[in-house]
Amino acid sequence: MSNNEQTAIRFEHVSYSINGKNILYDITGNVPIGKITTIVGPSGTGKSTLFRLSNGLISPDSGKIFVLGKNIEEYDPVSLRKIVALAPQSAPMIEGTVFSNLRLPFDLHGKAFDETEAKKLLHLVNLDPDLLFHDANRLSGGERQKVSIARTLANRPQILLLDEITSSLDPVSQQEIEHLILSINEKYKTTILWITHQMDQAIRVGDFTWMLMDGKLAESGKISELQMSDNVRIQQFIKGETK
Amino acid sequence: MNYFTLTLALIFVFIPLLLSKTLHLGLEKDTVIATIRSIIQLLVVGYLLKIVFETEHLFFIFIMIALMITAATQNARKKGVSIKGITWKLVITFMFIELLTQVILIGFHIIPPTAQYMIPISGMVIGNSMVLAILFLNRFDAEIASRKEHIELILSLGGTPKQAIHKQLIASIKASTIPTIESQKTIGLVQLPGMMSGQIIAGTDPVQAVQFQLLILFLLLTTAVTTSVLLGFLAYPTLFNDRMQFLETRFIKKEK
């Protein structure tokens, strides 16, 4: 498939259900490489499920997913998850310090990791190096998300999946994270998929947007194209009339 | 003790029945069922053991041990949180522990290879292993439920199932074996162990009764730790598939 060359992730008729209930239904679409694609849509429309499928934490009931042109099933799960990294909404921290959280991906893959490298990672996400030996579970929401992003970046992923990473943050921290992600995208050409429930954030950060409704891909394209959509529900969501 | 004195011992059943009736505790039915079941089960076991001891045939010893393992498996399946394929995992665990303990006991001539020793000791080993299996499975389920996010975090970062479940596995092994280890620290201070009391009442020299009790205690340490470790390592791969995906539905909840 020729367009796979410019495509980071391609979904082909992907469906996923739990106990007979359709969570995602017949999703087909391309995520362009090196760009920021935001995923928007009301709660419970399968946005996080799309990420879990892309990271290989679950497999679709039907359909195919291609990552960098290769069927996800052909990847060894460990290599796939190094290429496609997931930063979950809750930014879970393992027990211990910021350092032990940052070294987690290195420990998992038997690689050496020292304080200098940890400080570089903290610098990358604009965090004070003095936080290195603080208890990770006592960080503020913004700091926690930054550590989670830094930990995800440790594997040097080519595709980064961000699941509502700013939803519980104050406006200042939100802005900081947005700048951070934009700079990561620019500096490393990392493909970013970003779930957000804020339309204004999708407009600010996204090159492209996917809108999911009832488990289906209702619309996709540049945000300006979505704003022109004549779909009533999409318009309602853009205006903030549905959550 | 004869059957007449045993009948007199039923007074100890009438006391709770009377209290339950007077205070409307609603324990009568269960008390009566428990009494009847214990009389029948123990008498059957007593007579069966008598036959086995008299014939002293290895075949009967095997049958008795197989029955114990079957009963323990059934009970652990009923009371513990179940995982797909739990039956054979329990059977392997109980068989391994029985084999391990008997090989050491008989191999080092700690006990003679006779029914009189092998069967009661097997009963204690398998019974203890069954309790540990139930404790371990319930704890493992609780640990996983409360740390599901961490399991998926490690998997999403490219960790293997073993790395993802390591903490929960170790925590469950520790939590299920701690009661056995702790209870040994205070043994004899408050309550004399049942087997030792029985031996003393039956006329055995208390020091010899203590020696046997110590043997059992040491055996139970091995039983406890080995059961949890073996069951843990047999159980955790079931929770993942070959795509290294965590399959939460592999835990089958019991309806309460």
C-alpha cells in the first residue's frame, strides 16, 4: 500500500467489542506521520480503546492495524510497544522516586540508566532536576504528567499516544504540556495522537483531527474542515453542547 | 474412650443448641448438620484407615492420598477465586508438594514408609496446602484488581508479562505465607497444637509429641511457601496471551 509510507498508523475496518457491545465499529483511517492528530468526541466513544489497540494492549475483533506500513500482528509485542508509546490519562506512578519511575523502561529492557540521563529526561520535559529523588506519588498533577511523558519518551518512540494528559490540570500546566508536546513533535518528528475533550485544545495543537461518535469515525481531516461539517452532532460537540 | 463416653460427649453439642434456641441465634440447623457430618466423615475415615493400616498395602496408601488430593482440589476450587484451568494447576501443586515432602521424609528415614505415618502426615500437608492455595488465589486476585493500571503500564512500556506481574506475585506469595510463619512464632505459648495434644492425651511422652509436632511445623513451612510459589508460577501465565496482553477475564469470580 503506497500511502502506508506516509502513514504512521493505518486502521482498516477495525472493530472491537466487549461482551457483545460494540466499542469501536468499522474504523478506517490514516494517521499521518510526523504530525499531531487529535482525537475528539463525547465520553465513552472508544477513544482510549483506539489507543490500547494501537499499542497492542488489546487486539481488534476484526480489521487490521498497520504501524509504519507493517501489520501490527507481525510485530513482536515488545518492539511494537517501543515504537508506539502510550501515556495514560491517570499517569500511574510505580512506588518510589521520580528516578525509579524514569528508569523503569530501562530496567524492563535491561539497559543501564544513571542520574545524568535521568536529569536529561527531566530537562526535556522542563522539570526541575531537584525533583529526581522526590516521591513520585506526591508530585502535583502537572509534574506527574510530565514524568509520565518523560518515562514514555525513554524508549524513543516514533509514535506517541497521549490520552487526555491535560484533563485534570490547571490552565498554566496545560499550556506548559502543550508547548512541551509541540516541541517534541518539532524536534524529534514524533507522530503524536492526542485524545482531548477540549475542542479549543484540538484547534491549538492539532494538524489533523478525528472525531469519534458512538464508536465510529464520524469525521476526520483538518480541524478547519471539521468546523465546516454539516453533521449536526459534530457541530453540537464543537460548540460544547455535548460532552 | 468407648462409644458410651463418646455419646456423653454430645452434651457439648447440646449446649450450643440450647443457647441458640434460647437466644434465637439460628445456629441449630448448621450445628446439627456439622455434628452429623463430622460423625459420619470421621468414622468412615477411621474405619478406612483401620483397613489400610491392617493390610499395609501400598495401593491403599496411594488411593487414600489420591482421595485427599481430589477433595482438596474440589474444596480449593469452590472457595478460592478461580483462574482458567485452575483444576490441573491445583492437582499439580498438591501432587508436587506431597511427593516432595514424602521423598524427603522417607528418603532420609525420618519416618518409616508405612500407612500409619504416611497418611496422617499427607493429610496435614495436603490440607495445609489447600488452605494456602485458597489464601494465595484470593490475595492474587485482590492484588491484580488493585494494581491493574500498573500491570498495563509495564506492558505498554514493552515489559514482559513476568515483569508486569512480578510485584503482585511476590506480594501475594508473601501475604499468603506470612500467617503460617507468624503462627509458628507463638506456637505452644497460648494453645498446644492439635496433633500434639492428641498424642499427649493418647499417652505419648510429651517430649516425643513435641518432636513430632516440630517435624510437622517444619513440613508446613515448606508446604506453605512451595504451594504459593508453585501455584503463582503456574497461574500467572494464564492471565496473558501470546501477544503479551493482560486478560482480566481469566479470573472467574465466584458468586457470593
